[in-house]
Amino acid sequence: QSVLTQPPSGSASPGQRVTISCSGSTSSIGSNYVYWYQQIPGTSPKLLIYLNNRRPSGVPDRFSGSKSGTSASLAISGLRSEDEAAYYCATWDDSLSAWVFGGGTKLTVL
Amino acid sequence: QVHLEQSGAEVKKPGASVTVSCKVSGRSLRELSIHWVRQSPGKGLEWLGGFDPEVGETIYAQSFQGRVTMTEDSSTDTGYMELNSVTSEDTAIYYCASILVGDSAFDPWGQGTQVTVSS
């Protein structure tokens, strides 16, 4: 069972907007930055969002991140077929002294 | 641009040790903090440990303490992860991932190394 809680799956049609939630605790998300990673099947995870809401160069502005209290979310607008992937949230946990990940959300583009 | 190249797939018997390497290019190993993350079949990501530049030593996830050792060879810019006393539960894809000193995100990741434990 993962320290961070994400819905296991989600789906939406092309062009729509989808939001993926990530719930933690005061020692994890409540005290540290949140990161999001995208993993297309058969490939390595790729950094999508860092420091809660910043995008690395090359990541489209269709992707956005936010954090409030002990929860965070990733929003994808203008959904495209190539966005079909698993999405993982991550943060440092002060109590565990460890990096922790969510269980991942598998996004299906209908 | 940093690139991480990992060693090839491994098949081990229960009780054996396995070592995975991670060759850095594009930057010196001294400019990076190498971490190791695994992904069990059909499951999510699990952090094993990595170098913490703030304390100047490698830190390990509690569940792997005493069973995993991470080392680095600065002369070849290569990091290593050795996992001992493996069981079928350790069958997974093992990734190395780097954090640039001064940053905080795992970026980039290696291509992954499949480790299979089977009798």
C-alpha cells in the first residue's frame, strides 16, 4: 500500500480536461514539494511537474500541478491520445525519511 | 544533458545477490545525486535509497536497510546498487534516477534493468 493515495484509473475523451488527485499527510505533502511523473507503457518515468507546479522545458502547458494542504493534483487539459499513460505523484516524507510515491493512476484516452 | 545507461537484465536464484550499474554521461557524477527506484510487476514505484548531498552520505529506505548497498565510482561516473538475499518479491524493474545538485526532482531516469528471481 502506497504512502500517497491516488485513484487507480481514470478516463476521458480527447480534448477534455482531466484531474488526478494525490492525497498524503502532514509529514509528506503537507511539508514538502510535490512532483509528478508520467510513465508511458514500456518506458521509464519522465518528470512532468516539479516543485508543486513548475513544468520542465518541453512539457506542454496543457499539464499543470497544484497543491493545497496535504493534497495535490495534476490537471491535463486538451487531452490527447499520447497522454495515455500512468501518472505518479511523489514527495519526501519527513517521518519516514524517504521519498514516497503514489500508487499511480492509469489514464485512458477514450 | 544527463543520460543514464543501466546494465542488462539479470536472473538470480533466491538467496543470491544482484548488482545493477548506472553509467552517467553528460555530467560528472559529482554534480548528481543517484537514486534507485524499483517497480514490481503491475505495481507502482518504490524508492530504495540514494545519495543525500546535504548529509554527504547515502540514505536507504527502512525496508531495505541492511540488504542494499549503493556505491559510486567517480573515475568512471558509474553508480551501483547491490541487493542481497533476494527473493521472488524482489523481481522488478530497477531504475536509477538522478537529481542534479541544487535541484530536487528525479530527472532523468535510466532505461531500467529487469531483475528476475526464480529457482
